[in-house]
Amino acid sequence: MQFRPMQYSIFGQKSRQGSYILLIDLDRRIEVAFGKFRKGAPLELQPGHYVYVGSALGGAKGRFPLASRLLRHASRSEGRDAHAIRSALLDLFMSWGYRQPGSQGTKKLHWHIDYLLDRKEAEIGHVFLFPGEARLEPQLAGQLASMPGASPVADRLGAQDAASGTHLFRVDDTAAVVAELEKVFATSVASRRNSRIE
């Protein structure tokens, strides 16, 4: 694992696709309507740390879904200031061969998480990257759901394409999240090695 304080941690080798977790810092209480989720009724979020689990897969030639998705997450709509982490992510992905499109349209809010990340009170503090073709999103969300001190914000929030659960959690202890992610990654690598041996 590579660790860069206040920027990102990489679990694995560089890849154009993968799964990820965003650590989001919320500096004050806000109410957020997550698009059409729960018919647009706003949810109250208290200040603190939140984590969001996602994935960006698909290996079409010339595409770089992981970079595109995370750079999108780190942007805000209507030309407002991007998250501070965006430039570090852009540098990282450019070192992996990503080429930023010449013209970029205005960000439109689409996924549930867009509605939180668009708020000035919310800032992406760290990104955990799990590069590769494997969809680790359900496994990561399951691990987070089982952690003491991790509370789902709302059932099915950010997880409309999943069979159950949520992909947005409030967490008390970010160090515990990092330790859990290291454990998940070690298990995942061992599992892939074993499957190759058989």
C-alpha cells in the first residue's frame, strides 16, 4: 500500500479501472436532498467523517473510468471551486497515462453522492483506491457496515444498483477504517493468489 497524507492511498497496482472509497469531511450540520432518493426528502447530516464506496469499471479501449469518475467526484457544478484534492488526483492519474479531455462540460448532478459532494460544507479529505478489474464495492461496503463506529446514513443510499445495504456511512474513527481497508486488501490479494494456484 502507498500512503500519501491528506491525499490518497493506493491498494494495488495502477489500472484504468477499479473500486474506491471517499473519506468526506463535513464541517457543519446540513440537510441534503439526494436527488429523487426517498422522493427528494432531505436527510440531516451531522458534522464529522463520512465514507462513500464506489466503483468505476469497464475496459473499453482508450477509456479511463477510474480517473474520470474520481475527478468528477472532486468537481462541483456550475463552475464552483473543486475539492482541494482534485489537483493531486489529476497528477496521479496523468502519471498513469490519463489524458484530460480538452473541453469539459458543466457537471450535472446524477448519482446520490453528487448532491453531498456539491455542497461547500463537504470536502473530500482522502481517497482510497483499489485499482483493478474486480468489483470490490460490495465487499468494501459489507466490511464498513460491520465495523463498530460505522453507521449507515440511510438504507440503499448510493446503492440503488446493489441488492441491499448502503454505500454512504458516518464513521467515528478514520484510523479504524484504514486498518480495516488494509485487512480487506490483504485478504483480497491472498484470495486471488489461491485461485491462481488451484
